[in-house]
Amino acid sequence: MYRRLLPWALGALALWPTGSAAQQLVKPKMMVIFDTSGSMTWAPRRNVACQWQCGVPRAGICPYFFGFPNGCAEGVPCGADGLCMPFTYGDGSVTYPGLDWDGDGQFDDSRMYIAKEALKSTLFGTAELEFGLMRYTQTEGAGIRSTCSNRDCWDSWYDVPPVRIGEGVINYDGASESCRGGEVLVDIAGDASNDIFSWIDHQESQPYRANGNRELRGDGLTPIAGSLRSARDHFVNQVIPNDPRRACRSYSILLLTDGEESCDVRPNGDPDQAALVGAASALRDLRFEGQPTPVRTFVIGFG
């Protein structure tokens, strides 16, 4: 469903009314903010029931690491509600395929994989927009992110306990950086599709090279409001001032996300709705040189 939804949605956005005939001749500019939080390695939904084979059908009583099958993919625990947890321990890429969560023989179950495939179809099937790419802030470096300091690496979304312990070392650290907002990977341009494609082609230079073929990876929290504020800064300081057609250009942001805000939160841990509304409103109400220059925000959820 998600693979079909994204191209349809962007096709609709390309036809978004711009207010004058002149604007119809100018391609809208859209910045895609791609969720790179850790939960993007999960399956989109939990719809597989556990099937205990040890006679006591309760989570924690006969889990996989005691040698009793639970009806889930190997390495996937059963939740207290009797459904398999959504962990794929990878993203379907060449280096980090993870598990075949639904048992169909394909490593294509993570939200990350599904979102990348949908975006690829869109890039090469939508000529009516100019695209750019952002992610949540991450620090890069060879082997920079490893949570395997304990024996079972339970905290790594890229480790598969107990079958492939140690593979959860990735070259992107979002756990300590993501609440800083978002960062631009590819500037908006009419010829940016190939540059964006290199981030979503499920392949990465081995060993890691800073100027090589890198990849979007899931690690860290979900700074929705912060990424929108970062996008606004980019539009204000880079995109709009350098656009000679800004008077008749339509600007927008497409946020692909699987969850709710986890950086701008209230004292009880709930998302700060005021921060979210404020970030989107600041984009919508943007003015440049005294003229209204709105940047609309559209959201497509995975999960």
C-alpha cells in the first residue's frame, strides 16, 4: 500500500493550485524529510500472532532464546499482547538485510525499505517537481555507531539476537545527534534525482567512505518539529534567496515519518503539540522581502 500511496500523493501535490497561470509554468520545489529514527527498521504493523510450542502461551515464558519456537521470525520476541514484535533488525539493504519478518523469502519488511522503494518510484515517475533530501541529524564515520558493548547487543536495531550478534555496527550515529533537528543531504534541483537515489539504493561503499555511496540508516529519535525548523532555515537562507523565479514558485516539504515527536516533548513525555504546530506554521507564514512566500508541509505516515 505504501509503495502506491507515495507516488499518488506527490502527483496530487504537483497539481496543487498556485494562484496564477505563470506559476503553472514553474516547477514546484519540494524538500523530502526522510525519517531516519531507529524505529524505521521495524515492520509497518504487528499483524502476526505468536504460536507458542512449549505449552505456556505467555510472553517471556518460552522465548526464542530458550530454544522454544514462538511462531515469529527467528530472533523476534513475542509481545505481551500475543503478537510478534515488529523488529526486523535491519533495513533490507545489501549490508544490513535484517530478518525476513513475514516469512515470504524477501528482506523487504522494514519501514525504511518500503519508504525508500516508494521514494525511488516517485523520483523517476514525477517530472513535475524538483526534489531535495533531508534526514534527521546524524554523525557519520566508519563504525561510529555500535551498541554492542554488552554481550547480547540488545539496544542495537541492526543486530539480530541471537543469530547474527555483532553485525549491528553502522556508520551513522543518530542516537546522540538526532534531537538537533534535520540536515540537508541533497539540495533541491531539477537534476537531483540521481544524487537522492544514491542515498536510497540499499547499497553503501564498503569500507565506509565519506564521499562514497552512503545510505539512509535508521538510528536515533524523531525530531519532527526540529527537522521542520531546520528545513525553514534552509529555505530562508538558501532556497528562496537563490531562486530567481521565487515570485511564482510553489514551495513545499514532504515529511515521511513512522512515528510521533520524541524530542520536543512535554514533561510527561507526550509530544509538544505547540512546538509541532509552531514549526509548521512558521513555514506556512514565511515571508521573503516583505512578500508572502509560504512553504506548505505535507505528511505521509509509515506505521
